Amino acid sequence: MKIRLGLLALGTALLAACGGTSVDDIEDQAPQGTVAGASWTMKSAVVTDDGDRFSVSLYPIEVMACDSFAQSDTQILFSAPKTAGEYPLKLELTDLNGSQTITFVTGPGQNVISSEGILNVESVSADKVTIGLLAEADNNSINGRFTTSICKTMN
């Protein structure tokens, strides 16, 4: 029993000492990492203004600007606030407005949701946005930043 309590105390102390992920951990590079355990690098980003938030799709292939119907076997999806700031990833089941997650599309019909990491909306202008992100889930990870045009939705 003493060993279990000691291990629990040690684990709690290590978690407290490690701290959380910060924007300083975001690399100054195109977003890259692994998706489904395979090396992955963003080649295109589509960011759409959906009113209250941005809808973001990152692709490992070249896609046409503002092509919201682009398809790829793997991609990274998330929504982002339209206000510059740091947004820790977390899943809030009781307050969906408090949730911020990143979805790794690991294959057709297969998704892994990350609630560990941080999203940093670095700057927003009338037509461009710069976003940094760092996330991990299972054998998926992403780290980097990008600047791209903001696409307007047709209402």
C-alpha cells in the first residue's frame, strides 16, 4: 500500500513539474509531425470564415486556394477563434463553447481527436490569418505555424 501511495505522489509531482504546453513549444516551421504513425507535412491550408469561428483544414498535398471540398487520405481539421490569442486544447462535454480540439483524419472514415496541446491564433487581418498549433493523440502529432488567406463563405 505504501508503494502505491508513493508512486501516486511521485506521478502527481511529475505532472505538476512538467507543466502544460505553451506557445513557446510551437516550432517556427510548416506544421509537421505524424498522422497514423507516418511522417506528415502540411502543404496546403484552407481557412474559411464561418461567422463566429474559422474552419481550418490542413492537407499534405497541394490544393486550390479556398477549395473547401478538397480531399486527401489524411488531413488535420479544427475550428479556431477569430480573435488572436492562446487556446489550450481541451474537451468540454458540458460547455461546447469551452472546447478546443484538433482532429487527425488518419484514413477514410477514421478520426483521432486531440485534446492535448495548444492552438495559437497569432494574427488576424481582413484577409489573412497566422495560426500556430501543437497537438498529440495516440501516434499522431503536429507542430508548426502557417499563414494563409481567409476564404469567405457564400450565404
